[in-house]
Amino acid sequence: MRRPGTGTYWQRRRLSARARLTLTFTGLLFVVGAAIVTSVVVVMRYLPRYAITAVVGPAVDMRPSEVTAPTPAPTSERVPVAPDATGLTDTLISDSLTINGEGDLLRVLLTTSLVVFVVVLALGAWLSWLLAGRLLRPLDHLADAAREAELGQTSRRPTLDHDRLALAGPHDEFHRLANAFDDMLERLDGSYRAQQRFAANASHELRTPLATTQAMLDVALAEPQSVDLERLGTRLRETNTRSLRTVEALLTLADATAGQGDDRPVDLRELVVDALARAEPTAAAAGTTLVDDLEPAVVEGDPELLAALVTNLVDNALRHGRPGGRVEVVLRGRLLSVANDGDVLEPDEVARLTEAFHRGARRVHGAGGHGLGLAIVQAVADRHGARLELVPRRAGGLRVDVEF
């Protein structure tokens, strides 16, 4: 993955988004203004017919006078006149704005249009720069929030609670982007919290059997003459089996989360029949009745992961069900439903049962599980695009539906 700041020289030397927007707006204004000026000049040059006659003659003083002086005869000699600044300026302005024909009219029109065009273009570039900055301001807030979120999970803050944008204003594209960013931060925060709980619970689950084994070995070494080797070996084997089940469940969870596998058509009904056959001894020992209603169903997926999903559903229903109760397994179409009867569960508690190593307060005693059963089911369901729903039963117990 290419990190920010890398790439070719020209990629690193690209203008900022604000500068590119400013150039875009200015270029558009330039094209429109040039088109207007060109069209005006072309229209004034070729469409109208001009009948302009320049009248040139001596200025006549029309004021009445009592004495009429004879007009001196013209001479070829030029009489020097003292230079007058005001008169010279008026002469220049008069000469530059005097329209004596079609050429002068077009020249004045073109000059005026170009001056106005340059002024409007400069003003438009400045306004485009301000407008681009205002439009891109939410993106600056978004970048700052992303940077704060990146730092928030390191040394400064353990969560992302304070990194929400909560952008105010109209519901435009930037508002929708900010809302999507806030939703992403919320999901990341939930995942981060779940990861923290998973690491702590996994450490506890793996440390407990190791500590138990260490304590039994220390006692055996301290008093070797009073050690019952058969009992010690049995307890060590049970503890080791528990650790192996936890590690295998973690590996299954990792495989399901990785999203890799060999997908092919799988007979889901056959997997359920096998899982029920393996669960019969456990159900008989607990006095639990297994009831099944299975229809043929073929789904696309990884056989090992789907077998882990079905096995964990059945084992979880047996382990946390009421002794002497019922476990119902129904397969209709692409919907697999496993239900048991037990204690009444609160909705908030049910919502957290798919978290790794989470056990409800009423689901610990005598369960003997590793707390990864429904977490594996959730991961496998997500891996296969299936919908998982946990429904607490009014009379007690839980129903788990998996729809492929």
C-alpha cells in the first residue's frame, strides 16, 4: 500500500484542491467572458450598417456683438500658443473618445470590453478562491477529525467518543459525507472496544487453565508422596482439553473472520443431521429432548465453517438450555432455526451474546463452554452473507435464526 506523500514528483507537486477549484472557476469565467466579448465584437462588426459622418469645421461664436470685426486673412505662419495642461488633457480625451467612423466605434467597443473583462476576471478569480475555501472547509474538518481519530486510539484517548463531526448546515453532499464518517467512527469505536474485551477475555481464558495446571504441578512436586497420580493425570487432561477447545475455537473464529475458504455447494441438512447425532449422548445425559424438522437445503459455502456453525448452534442450545427441556432444530428452505427453553433473557443481554467470550450472568453455571460459540456463528454467517438473529423467547430460552 502506498503511503501518503509517496509517488512520482509530479504527483507530489500537484496543486491543492482549493487551487484547482479556483483555476477551474476562473477558467470557466474566462471562457464565458471571452465568448461574450468575441460575440459582441463580431456582431457589431458585421451585422449593423453604420452611417456615421464626421463634421469638421471651425468653431463659430454665436454670441451677439455690437461690433463685427473683420476676420483676418489666413496666413501660413503658425502662431505659438502657451501650453495649457487642462486643455491638453481635454484634447487627448476628446481625441480618444471621439467617434468619427466605424473603425473608431469598434475600437472603443473593443477597448472597453477588454478592460471590463480583465477587471471581472480578476475579481472572479479572487471570489473563486474564497468560494473554493468555503466549499472545502468541511473537508478540512473531516481531515482533522480523521487525524484526531487516528491519535485517539494511541496514547491520548482509549476511545473515539469525542471525534464525531456532527456537521451542521444543509443536508448536502458534505453533510452526507460527514454522517457517513461519523457512522464509520462509531463502528470503529465498537470494533475497538470489542477488540479490547476480546484480548482481555482471551488472555483470561488461556491463562486460567495454565495457572490451574501450574498449581497442580507445584503441589505434586512439593508433596510427591501424597499425590494421587491417576487423579492428577485426569485433572491435567481435563484442563488441557479445555485449553485445546479454546484454541481450536479461536482458530475457527480466525478462519471465519479471514474470509478465506473453499466454497462449493453444501448439503446443509446433512450437516445438521451429523451435528444432532454427535449431540445425542450429551442430550441424553442432561435429559434434554432433541426435536428436528428438517427439509433438504443446499447452500454455497465452506463445508468446514458451515459445519462449525451448525455444531456450535446445537451445542450452545444444549449447554445453556434447561436440564430436562427441549431443543428444537428446524430447517426450512434456507432458514436454520435452533431454539431451547431456559431462563428468561433480557434483550440487552441477548444483543451481546455474539461477542467473543461473553457469557450472560445466567449462562455460566454448569455451562463449561469457552464463550466463543455464538461469536463463531456470527463470524461464519457474515462470511457467507447470511442473516443472524437472536430472539429471546417469552417463556424462557433463546431462538437463533440463520437465513442464508
